[in-house]
Amino acid sequence: FSKADLSPGGHLAKHILIATPFALIGAALYQMMLSDELKDTIRSSYTIAATTIIFGIALWFADVKGGTQRKEADLTMSHSFWIGASQLVAVLLPGTSRSGITMTMARAFGYARTEAARFSMLIGAPLLAAVSVYGLYGLYSAPVDTLALEGNQVTFEDGLIVAGMAFVSGIASIWFLMSLLKRMSFLPFVIYRLALGVLLLAASALWLGWIG
């Protein structure tokens, strides 16, 4: 369908369908193709610290240099493809942040901050839903004797309650983020990432005895 053939909702849905599968496919490939040793290596505190800092700087650069005129109606197949494909980096490198890198890519293409954040959340929703369903299925199908936690029985109903609380808190977080981005830039988030990255590096060096 061409853009002219679709309603605004249909246009947005088409681009969500283009961008979303990358994270789902990447997560599946990550689990099936990478060895446990390699997974442990790329999960090191230094990798997380480096990606936290590097992609924090990338977000700052895209936010400063990117335009703010493009809206969801301006999405092209190329843009949604590359925004979606950027999720593969987040799947492979811990600390990248799936939402962070997709918002960075959208800002680099010139989409307004709120538009970039909203599209990032929308393409991540199916992944979060899939993970939640998988977790609930695992809880539902697990043998009873494996669900004991400190003497208490963890039930499927407990899982539903936790999932419901996570959903509500997620909605509240999205609303809060969108409200902030209407009044400010991504700079506070960039500062947070840089500070966290430096803290991780310092903590790792302290743990290894490199600093006293």
C-alpha cells in the first residue's frame, strides 16, 4: 500500500510492522547462536560501561544535530527499517538500551523528540509482550517444586499480578517521559548515561584492585 492508500493509523501500523521484527529475530539468534562463554564476555561490566557512555554521546549528538520537524506521518520505509535494525545492536551489546538507540536513530533522521520516543515505545511493545507471555508460560508450565521461593509458593496468579503491575508502571513511565520531552531535550538522559558509565568503570577498577 502507498502512503496515500492508508489512514494515519494504518500508515503507523505498517512502519511498526517493518521495524519491530528486528528485535524479535535478534533476540532469538542471540539465544541460539552465541555460546555461553561469548555471552559472558559481552556482558562484562566494561562492555556495559563502554556502551552506556558511547551511545549516550551518540544520543546527545543526534539530539543536537537532528532536526525536529518530522512527524510519524513522515515515516518512510527506509527510516523505519534502519530504526528497527538499530535494535540489533542493543540485542548484541548490553548497556546499549533498545529504546535509547532507536530514539537516537529517529532523532538523527530529524523526527521530533516526542515522535521519536513514541515510535520507539510502539515498536518495543510487541517484544515486551512476547517476553511477558514467554515468562508467564514458563511459570505456568514449571513443575510445582521448582516454584518455591524462600519457603513461599510462587503461583501463576502471582505472575499475572507482577505482569499487571509492570504494565501499569510502564504506561506511567511512558506518560512521564512524553511529558518531559515536550519541555526539554534528551540532555538529562545523556548526563545520566555518562555518569552511570563512569561509575561502572570506577566500580570495576575498584573491584579488581586497580584503584585503592
